[in-house]
Amino acid sequence: MQKIKRALISVSDKTKLKPLLNVLKKNKVELISSGGTFKKIKNLKFESTEISEFTGFNEILEGRVKTLHPKIYAGILNKRNNKSHLKDVKDHNFQNIDLVIVNFYPFEETLNKTTNHNKIIENIDIGGPAMVRAAAKNYNDVTVITSPHQYEELIDELNKYNGSTSLEFRKKMSQFAFTETAYYDSVISNYFNEVSKTNFPQKKIFYGNLIEKLRYGENPHQQSAIYSKYPNLNINQIHGKQLSYNNYNDIFSALSISKSLPKNIGTVIVKHTNPCGVSIIKNHLESYKSALACDPVSAFGGIVSCNYKISKNLALELNKLFFEVIIGNGFDTNALKIFKLKKNLRIIDASHFAISNNLKFNSFNETILVQSEDDIKFNLKDFKIVSQKKPNNKQIKNLIFAFNICRFVKSNAIVLASNETTVGIGSGQPSRLESCQIAIDKMEKFKNTNHDIVAASDAFFPFTDGIEKLVQSGVSAIIQPSGSIRDKEIINFANKTNTILIFSKTRHFRH
């Protein structure tokens, strides 16, 4: 046990202080505090010594230097059972500081409020993290508290042990403290990388807030949790069971597609992170029905993401089939009532969700792959018509729609589309030819189009066999990236078969 006789309090977040101060007063703990914290403690009618009085040195540089003093750090860092330390403390007439309660300048909150670089820099805390690190290092003798959320646990500890803390508690708070300083510094580091546009520095620091611990990972024997750079994901679960690891994977896949579509338009159905139906027909009910028609078998048990507010009529239609998750940009009151009849159906409001243009991460064996997002907004200048036959405006819209969806399908990817709706999707095959066949088989199986059919490929066709198979199935126009040594052969085949062929300047694999 370590008796608390003197505490240093310097906090940016001054909430929840009074109950803690009551307990410290009851245990006759001497208080030292700085600046605004000193004023707050005085306003709450408690006694405290200002740090400048304790150290005998006034704060300078507009408050940049106030706690950086040997009397503070010697009081925190000295080992209470070390004779040399005890002698130094006695020789300099220093006093022990047994409890350090510090939380930092709100750097992260400042980033969310302003882009003013000078204001951001002034909210980089120096003294706070230094004191926390010192106290955390010396946890054998000193207790460190870094958040108002820890006050209640500290109060329980002091009440339980008559003003003392246990080694176990101090060690636990030390762990939290080092995590807090590491997180704080990582936010600052990433800010400077962003300012300098350095995406790939020599040393990369990752940080995140725990959103929730999940029931399990991809399989029941795997542990799992979800973290975010932000305090929340900006998706609001309104109803249903807790989201699983696989649910989140599918939700992110569905949202990445939905948010690439025109505003307030588009229905996406996802199964195992792959789209199995997408439509941007403007009528929302018809959009859903058309997306479902692409592959109604695979849609069963999947996720629906509606890039618009869901109405009562659409809710009635959606409720006819089993879905794990339904995502909307808001819901009519009556639509929610209909959905809530299924107690396990997860309902997600994504009206405030937006795709950031930050980096994308993939990990394996404690190694992390990093890349920028594939977030190109397609327009005509990104493509080149290379066939003799030219597309009309409707065909161009269908081709660009299909190519956009194709980049969200696991490679090798083929998307067949008609009327800005997918009619066949082939995904995840080692052979592009096999993906062509799967897309064609699905189109023919569900007989979901009588219109002009176009095809998109996420990478070039290395041989004419793939494009030949598509043409034989009724495809009249094809869009694909260029880059094959046989591009001329592909163009010649398109011309011989009177097929429209458009080349993209960029490839769009999704492995």
C-alpha cells in the first residue's frame, strides 16, 4: 500500500472533480494545482497550493512553462526506498508527490474545431504528458490518473484502503497512462504527416478508439474488436442484435459502394463483402427490385444499403426477404415500425456517414499494408473509345456505372449491366474467363434483362477468349483497362464483331 499525502492536479477536463476532492479532503491530502485547475478547485471551496507557489518559480512564456521544474519531477520520480534518492530529496528540501491527476490539452478536439495551425500548435500539451510519464514510470510509489472516467475507481480505492492505493491499482493506472501519452503523441504525429502530405513516413504510428468488443471474429474461436480513428463510426444502429465482425465487413463494403453512387440514389445488396446486385434507377422501390433481381438467391441473408431515406412501401418490400442488416440514409417512422417487427434485424442509419479520402490498411502477422483509397470519381476524360462502333449516351452511362461497381467486386471481376442496374456479377475467380462465365450464368439463370447489355472488367483481357464469351452472350459494349500486350487483338476482335470497346486509363483490382 502507498499512502497518498500530496496530490498534483492539472486537468483540461474539469468535470467530475467535486466528489474526488471530497474524498481527498477526507483523507487529508494536500493539493497542488495549476492555472485554471487551481481556480476551479478554489471555486469548489477546496484548499489548494498553486504550482508557482509550491515551486517558488512563476510560470513563464504565456503558460508554456509552469510544471517543468525539478521540485515537481523529483517529487514524482524519486524511489521512496532508495537511499540515494532520499538523500537528494532531503538535500534539496523537495517533497513527495504521491498522486498525479492530469489530462491533456484537447489537441484532438481542437483539430475537429479549427484548421488554424497556430491554435492547433498551442494545444500541444508538454508538461501534462511529461508528468504523466514520470508518474507512470514510478508506479511503485506514485498513483497516476489520466481521465475523469477513472475518478470513481480511485475513490473506491481510497475508501477501501483508508487513503492508500494498492500496487495492483497503481500498475493498472500506469498502463492506462502510457497508452494515453502514446495515443496523444500519435495524433500529433499524424497531424504533422497530414500537414506535410507525408503518407508514408519512415515510422508510421497507428491509433484508434475502441468502438466495441465484438462477440467473436470471422469464426467463433477468434477474438475481435473494432477500433476507429474517430470516437464513433457515424453509423447509428437503431435496432437489432449486436453487429458482428462479418456484419461490419459487409457494412463497410456496402457503404463504400453506396457512397460512390449519385446523391440519394442507388440500392446495393452485398453478400460476403461482394455486391450481388446494384441499381441506380431513380425510383427507390424499382431500384431495390432491380438490384434484387440480379441475384435473388445470393441476396438471401445479405445486407441492403439504400443511399436514400427508406419509405414505408419499400420497408414492406424489404421485409419479405431475410436480410441480416438494412442500411438507409434515414427511415420513415412507419418504415421503422415495420422493421422492428423482426427483433434480430439490424437497422443502420448511415445518413451522417461519409467516406474519407484517408489511407486504407490491411494487416497480416503484425505487418501492415497501406495504400490510398481507390476513390477516383469517373468521368468521360478517364476513358477512351477504341472501337469503330461508338456508344450512345445511354450506353456510356451504363458502361461507367458497370465499371464503377466492378472496382468493388473481388478480382477477377466482371459486371454485366443494363439500364444502370447489374444483371450479372462474376467475382473472385483466379481466371477472368471463369468470372465471365459466372456473370453470364447468373444473368441467364434469373432472366433479369431484355435491354442492351454492357460488360465491365476490373483489368484488361489478356486474350480474346473472355471478350468472345461476353459477345456470344449478347453483350454489345465492353469497358476495360488498357495495358495488355494484346490490346490490338482485343480491339480487332471488337471491330470484327461490331462490339463497342472502351479503354480505361486506370486499373481497379480489389484483391
